[in-house]
Amino acid sequence: MASRTLLLTGIALLGATACLAEPPEPMSAFLLEQKTITTKAGVIGVAAGTRVVVVARHGDTLTVRANDQEFEVASDQVTTDAEAARKLLQQQQQQDMLEREATERELQYKERLLTEQNAKQEQAKRKIPGPTAAERQLEEVHGKRERLKTELNKIKVEQTGLVPADTSTKARQKARQRRKEIEHELTELDRQERLLKHLSH
């Protein structure tokens, strides 16, 4: 009877030891800032707010995994606050969208300039008079308007709070003042465009 009790006690201890030996569940966290990592395929970016799994901890440094990639981050570069991470991811997506739109506008502007340049070269070959001074000024007005619109869109998004920005009173006043200046310049450019179109006809 005593040997049976001893055997059962030994089995229970082995079971408890096995349970203690099981590794803890990996902890989930979220990146507080965008991380750039180098892989065999090249350099990729992991957006702020992305969920990562903590694989190992080395003092103040964590080894984490996201999108089948492992990389290291400082412990203060992650958070367990899912709501804060959601907002960060939304901000990053909004910023990425603005950058894509600005890039597309710039590409369209450059393509338009290239098309106009090619047209001018064709005109020169045919000895056809090139654009008038009014038409050249009109091109400059269009280019300046595109640059001002891009800057104005960025200021508007920062003022909505969707994209992180300097929140000091001085910075906010400066942003409001610059927004007024841009809106005034755009109004003036519209007036110039109407006048130049009239002169070029």
C-alpha cells in the first residue's frame, strides 16, 4: 500500500514538473513606431500599430515576430494597448495615403511637363511659334498651384489630429497662419489664371 502511494505521488510530481516546464504563451504587443528591417528580399517597413509576438527578451531589447519576420526592438517601442495601436495604424495609413496622392500629383505634373516639352520640340522642328509669354506664365501658375495644394492638404490633415504634429500653441498658430496664406495665394493664382487665359486667346 505504501509503495502504491509512493508511486502515485511520484506520478503526480512528474505531471506537475511537466506542467511547469511548458513554455509560457508568447506575449502579443503592438509597435509604437514604424520599423524598417532588412531581409533577404530587401528592405521592408513594418507600420506603427502592427501586432507583433514577443519571442524573447534580452534586458531592454525584445525579439519580436511580425509577417513571418523576426527583428529586435527596444522595450519602449512596443505597447500592449490595442486601442492606441489602432489609432497609430490609422494615422500611418492616412499618412501613407497622403504621400501616395502627393507622389501621384507630382508624377502627373512631371508627365504633363514632359508632354509639353515634347510638343514644344515638335513645334520647333516645324518652325511653328512656341507658346506665348502668357501661356508660359499659365504653366508656372499651374505648377505653383499643385505645390500649394499639396502643402495645404498636409496642414489640414495635421489639424484634424489624424497625423501626429507639433501640438504647441505656437506651432498651431503658425499652421493656421500658413493655411490662410496658402488659401490667399490659391485665390490669387485663380485670378491670375483667368487673366492669362483671356490674354492667350
